[in-house]
Amino acid sequence: MVNHFNKKWLLHALWLLLVHTNGYAQNYYALQGSNYAGSLGIGNNPASIVNTPYKWDVTIFGVQKKNATNSVVIHNWSLFSNPAKSEYSIREGDFKRFVYDDLNVNLLNTRIALNRKQAIGFGLNLRSYTQASTGPVNFVDTLTSTRDFFDLGNYDRKLSADAIHSAWVEFFVTWAQTIWDRTDSRLNAGVTAKLTRGVSGAYVNILNGSATSTVHNNINDYTLQDVYAEYEYSSNYDGWQKEKGTRQNLRDFLSHSQTGVSFDFGLEYLIKPQQILTVFDDDTYYDYNWKIGLSLLDVGFNPYKYGVNSRRVSGFHDNITDTVLDIRFDDIDKLQDFNERLNGIAKNIKQPGGTFHVVNPMRLVLNVDHFITGAWYVNGNASLNLSSLSGKERRLTELNMLTVTPRWETRRLGFFLPIQFNTKEKLWVGGAVKFGPLLLGIHNWANVFSKNKMQNGGAYLALVLRPGKNTATRLDKRLDCPPN
């Protein structure tokens, strides 16, 4: 069944999960490995800002979006159609479900070369990740009651689901320099330190949900057996009051956020071309045959204070049936009401206090860039999620896994064809163009040519200012005085 976007809560949820225009700097796939990436390359490898033939560059504004799901289909919408006419449907069937969405906005990201062997960077990013998944669950979109849900066979299994959301503002500072410079190779290294403010956090975890088919008074029903659930959110939502107005609410919302830190580390090894040069050749200092980058990104976490309506619950009282649930939780419109009606349903209810932490999407990234000929290059990028090593349940992961990007690029123009296979086992073929300071790209061409693929893919754009002239121009040294 196809439905119109006619309910406010559903529109908001789909907008949050699927429709934002968002991402993070290392996901500007087109520029990965490029000498011209400049400040946009900091997020993929802080060492990359050394090997750039500009004295400076500034990303005035950048924004990028990635989303993926196997559960929701958006109809009648492509990048060249009117979203007001779009519709959605939820995929029916019995399978594990997931939703993934991430956001980044870059503001005044700046790179400055102190000299050929040292560079600094700094700027502000707004970032958001939202991820959710379930165990196997059978679903049809004609459900009207808890009984309908269990009638699909969902009572005869352990039900599980989890969702994690974290959004933060980060101010970063990067230092990068050359470690050694030899005839045939060069090694650069860089580190980024980030001071963050966790502005929005939430976590939901449901385990061991189960029910059995029973008979009460000659009527078949389902009796709930067991569950463990926790749901928590950041406390700055508690202060949002309609009577205060939007400006005051936003001010209070940000002022009650928590401070965190995180770090990026990177190395970049260049294998130089071995051609013989003359005094008439352009400067080849930044040229390479191969460039191999290794980086460890987003080492850190963001803290959030528990909101007053956060809860941990486990077990059920006796004789809690599907009918009891439908009656007890009818017409719920806020979390406080839900918590009040849990009394008499859940056996154990606790309100957590203090803070909870959401681990950032820590990952190890290998990037290999190869010069072919003229302005032609090919780039390979592999990302390995490492946040699970923290041992924390509240952790984020990155969608990236493998990306190969052929590109043709000069100082002012560029054409790119990133091909990626992500952690959700989706193969996307994207594209991007660079016209002077403007970069435009999409992750999945299906967002353009199909009207039912917008739920998987995304887009990005950036406005980057650079000096009007490439600083890497060889000077004519024929008239230089010989050294003493």
C-alpha cells in the first residue's frame, strides 16, 4: 500500500531519517586522494593537506547526505521532481530491517600552507548520525492492533531492535608536516584535535521480546512473556517549551549540551615519478605515481545527560495480553504519558541518571591514489569500522566500505565517477563535477533516473575558495647565480 505524507509525526521521522541533505567531509568521494582536495581532505586524512599546491583554501560552505534503508520506499520523487508529490510505502515481508542516515555541514574549513612541508587547518562542522536496525520481523502495512502483529508469526521468536542517534558541533584544528623527503619518496603525517558539543543524543535497545499464544475465557490471545528495553535521550530536550519561543529554546538547547573531544591521525606516503626534468618543466614537487594514505578517524565520544523520561524496563506482570496493551497505550502522544502507563505492565522500571556516552564512528581508512596519464587518476578507498572495539553498546558506524573513483581533474575542472560498495551491501554508482570553486556530486545515479530510489543514496556540494593562481609553478632558474 502506498501512502501520502499526511501525518506530521511520520513526515518528521522520514525527514530526519531519509530526506535531510547531509554527510561528513571524508565522504566527498570525488575528491578522495586528490591533490586539490585541500581543506575538504582533512576529514579523510589530516596528512593530506601538506601535498596541495595552494598556499591556502577555504571551504566557505559544504553539505553532504548519505542514507540507506531496506524498509521504506519513497515513490514519485527524484532529484528533478517535486518532493511535495512524493509518497512512501513500507516494505512488507519477514526480514531484518535497517535505516541509516548521516549528516555533515562544513563551515569555513580553512587550510593554510606554512611552507611546502608544513600546513595547518581549522574550521567548524555540524554532524549527525542516525542508525536503526531490527532482528527478523514480519510486517505488513495494514496492521491495526498488537494482535495483527503477532498473528504474522512474530510471537514465536525473540524480538530485538536498536536505534542510536548522535548529533554534535565540532571545532577542529589540524597540524600536518613532512616527516622525510627523499629522492624517490616522501612521508607526510598529520593530526586533528576536535572539541565537540553533543547537542542531540538518543538510544533505544530492545532485547528478548517474546509472547506466547494462549487461551483466556475461550478466546485466543497473546500473553507477553519477557523483554528488556532501554530508551534514553539527551536532557536538553526537556527544556524545550513552546511558550519560550524558538530563539530562546535554541539558546537553552545548545547551552545545556555537553563537551567532548575526539582525534584523527593520518599518514601519507608518496612514491615520486622518476622522470628527468629540465628548467622549462612545471614544478613537479607535488606530483606522484602512487599516493598511499592510512588514517584513524573519529577516535572519541560525545557525552549526554539522561533526559528525565529515559527508562530501563524488564519483564512483564502476569496476564499482560495484546488486548491489555492496545487499551493501555491508546492515544499516547508524548513519552511522559507512555512512562506513566508502563506502571502495572512492566515488572521492573528504572530511571537512569548521570550521563551516557555515544562512541563516534571510529574507523581505519586506507586510501590509494594512482596517477595514470595527463589529468587522469584512479583512487581506491577502504574503510574498516572500529567503534565496536570500545566495548560500548552506544556506538556509531560509518556506511563506507569500498570505493573506487576514476577521475579526470585539473586545477579548475574535474569529472568523477565514484563506485562504492557499502556496509549495507549496496552497490552505488555516483558522479561529481568540479567547476572552479563549486563541487557538485551524488552518491547514486538512481536518485536522478528513478523515482523510487531516493531512500538510498544522497548528494553533496561544496564551495571552496582558492588563490587565483597555482602556487606550484617552477621558476626559470637559468639566470640564477651559481651557489658559492
